[in-house]
Amino acid sequence: MDVAIVVVVSGLAQALHVVLFVLFRRWMNRDLALSFAGDEPARRAYMLVQLQQARVQGIARRALPDWLARAAANVPDVAPAA
């Protein structure tokens, strides 16, 4: 019985670590994308869409900063909301 408890608790602890790792990585990627956008809401929305595109295309984490920088350089001119 003791072994079963240890196995269950160890499995749950590992699952928690995996979930936290994935969440933190998503938050870091989102912050990275938003750092290229500045304070303009239209640019922020555009960069979040570009981050989704990077996920769909399977861009590696190591290549993501350069990919997002190129995407930020190609932001279409959007008139700020008045």
C-alpha cells in the first residue's frame, strides 16, 4: 500500500511539473511576442497572431526570437484608434 501511495504521489508531482513547464513556456513566448509590439493594441494583436502562426508552422523555440523580429519588422501600417 505504501508503495502505491509513493507511486501515485510521484506521478502527480511529475505531471504538475510538466504542466507548469508548458504554462511558463507559453507565457514566455507570449511575453516575447508582446515585447516586439510595444503599447499599440493593433500591433499587440498582430504579434499574437504571428505567435500563433509560429506555433502552427512549428518554429523551434531557439529560432522564435528571430522569427518574431522579422514578423515585427513587417507589421502592416495600422492607423491608431482615435
